[in-house]
Amino acid sequence: MNIYIKNFNKISFFCFLGLTYIPLNAEETWIEINEGKIPPSVITSSKFKGYGFVNYLDLKSLVKKKDITYFNWNTRLKKPNGTLVNTDFDASKKGGRINCKNKTVYFSNSFTPINEDLGALPYAMWSEVYPIVCEKNNPKWKFW
């Protein structure tokens, strides 16, 4: 009889844990990739002087097909005071692709190597995205 009580207590404990941790209906999982200032050479209006940007990657959108990984990414403007510009985040998201085998990113109908030749800002972005979307065994990001 004593063994039945112990088993009942264990089962009750695990059922209690199941009730306290109700699964969430999670949708997108955006993480910040990098941020920086918009270079003065890119700014055509004095309205955006001192503005920055933040790049995001949607981890839930990752789809791997052979050597190519497809994903959604986005950029938001950051005011000089550090607050983000309120924009329609869903309407501005973009699709990206990286060939993990060749370490190339898809631009203008062709794959381009991810190296310094891309330019400082694009290289900073894609060199951060590459290990996240292409690493299989030891991802560098954690959720805890």
C-alpha cells in the first residue's frame, strides 16, 4: 500500500507541474542582431541626422533546404535619443537567404560572398546572421 501512495504522490506532482506551465501560443521570435549609426554619407535629409538602426532576425522563420537557409529579417530606425521609431514591423519585414555551404548571401538575383567587400554595414549584419542561421550543432544564441 505504501508503494501506491509514493507513486500517487509522484504522479500528482508531475500533473501539478503540467498545470502550472501552460504552453504559450508563440508566434514570431525576433532577436536583435546588431545596431549602429546611419553613416552621414547615406543620410540625404537633415531630418535623420544622428539616427541609428537596429537589425532583427526571426528565429521561428528559419527554413533550411539543402545548403540554403531562408528567414525573415527586419530593420528599425532609432532616434538620436535611443527610442525606436514606431513603424509597422510586420509590413516592413524582408525575406533573406544564405548559402551556408559557400558562406554567401542572396542580393539582387545572385549570391554574394559574406566578406568586407559588401561594405561595413552590410558585412556587420550578415556576418552576425550567418552563424545563427547556419550553425547546426552549437548555436551561439540561447533563450535562457
